[in-house]
Amino acid sequence: AQTVTQSQPEMSVQEAETVTLSCTYDTSENNYYLFWYKQPPSRQMILVIRQEAYKQQNATENRFSVNFQKAAKSFSLKISDSQLGDTAMYFCAFKAPYNNNDMRFGAGTRLTVKP
Amino acid sequence: GAGVSQSPRYKVAKRGQDVALRCDPISGHVSLFWYQQALGQGPEFLTYFQNEAQLDKSGLPSDRFFAERPEGSVSTLKIQRTQQEDSAVYLCASSLSSGSGKSRANVLTFGAGSRLTVL
């Protein structure tokens, strides 16, 4: 079974600085999808960024980028130029491609951006 | 609608009461998922629908939990004889895809959740 581990329960960063959130996963699959979701206090889970395992190039979405290390099964999220609105819970998620209902989430990292 | 809508946003129930939580997915989305999110935890899978068919209910914690999606759009999660351990946020998500394929089709769009507190 796939598992997702987020080893940082809480992180903080100064506004405008850069922060990296860690995620590791365990799978025997070669092809899969990885996601980072943001959950602000409103509780709405918002997709931040996604990565297909067969793509070597790291995904980037504006201030958000990932460091995908397939051999190490690591999928960290880097937030550049942190903004106060980035304060939220961040969840890493793994999904096998053949099973539409098999999405596993990590326990989350609470990020606080300080002014 | 433009997003996934869930109601009620907050529900307080006395132990032993039945509750019903509603999810209105994005129009045209084939797949619908229910997750349970305990305080300080990530979402845990409960059940999955493809149109009106409930293809996987392996995550439902007990037979007190029941979900339906009779017409392939709106879904209801029902919890009978609620217990304190049922207190959680119940998230609904939908996706366009019915299975494997391009990554865009695997993206889940979540609702804001229903927070259930059982006293």
C-alpha cells in the first residue's frame, strides 16, 4: 500500500522569504501522480501543483515549485516570495493512475507566514 | 455550478442522532469522492462513485455510514446513530475523469467540507 509522510507538522517563514515543505512516499509503482494541496482556514482544499512521475522536469506554478526525486521518493514543495495568504495547511498526496479512488494524503504541514 | 458545494457547513448532533450531509459536485463530473478529515490529520478516503454507481466503499468505518448518488450528480452521506468518534470534517470532491488518463483528469476539486460535531 502507498503511504505519504510529511515529517514537518508545523513550519513558519517570514513574508517574502522562501520555504520548503517536505514529503516522502512509499510505492512500488513506476507511474503515478503527486499533488500538493493547500487548505486555508476556510477548509477548501485547493490544488497548488501536480507532478506526473514519468516527467523528469520539476513542475512549477508561479511562486510554487517542486523538487521531485523519484529514486528517493521525495516530493518537496518550495514556496518563493512567501505571502501572508500562503498561511494554510499543506497536504502532499499520491495517486496511482489506474485506480481512480486511491488517493493518499499525508498528515499535513501547518505553514504560517509572518509579517 | 462553478465549484463543489457542501451543506451544511456545520452540524452539531447529539450522540445517537442520524445526520445527512449533502454534496453538489461540479456539473458533468463523473467521479465523486467522500473523505473524512479528523482534527489535525489529512483526509481519509471513505467512498467513491462513478456516476450513480458506488464502486468503492471500503473506507466507510462502519455500517452506520451510508452514501448514495441516485442520479449521478448530488450525493448524500448519511451517518446513523452518530458517535463521538464520528466528529470530523467530511469533504466531498469530484473529478471529470472516470479513471486513468491525463493528469488533468485526475485532479480532484474539493468542497469546503461539513464539520460534524457529535456531543
